Amino acid sequence: MDILQGNQHANPEEFYNSLKEKLEGHHDFPEDYLFKFIIPTDEAKLTEIYKVFDGIKFTLGNRESKNGKYTACNINAFVLDADQVVTIYKEVAKIEGVILL
């Protein structure tokens, strides 16, 4: 799972618990939250990410890398609470090749 690289937490659950605490301490939910991902340039991967946000109001911006190998995907979504943010990150983390920022 790419989100854990360089992270002091040994396992995903510790990471997500820490993330939830930080979100609750720094955000005033409900609010718009900016999710950032890097993916190999592939429409199928983008579609998989969009499916995670199905039923959620969001806007997006995508930008390909200079060589076209990767795409930066920014999704600004209206979320209700820190739990929803963590759930979205967990679902996107299941998609192979996606780097969560």
C-alpha cells in the first residue's frame, strides 16, 4: 500500500486511526476535502477512482505528467466527517498502482 511508504506506522489500521485523529483536529466537518492521487495514466484506473466517489458531490482536475506516464488526480469532494474521508482513502487504496497523497 503506497500510502504507508515513509510512514512511521507499521500497519494500515494504525495509519488510518492516526489520520482520523489528525482530520478531526484540523478540519471542521462537514466540508469540502481535497483528495490527491497519482495513478498510471489509464482511463480504467480513473474510472475505478470515480466509482469510489459515486453518490458524493465532487469536482475534479486531472493533469498528466510531462512524459504522459502518470496522471495527477485531484478530487474536491463534500464529505460529512473524518470517517468518510478514511473510508474513501481505504477504498481507493485497493486500486492497484494508485499512490495516495
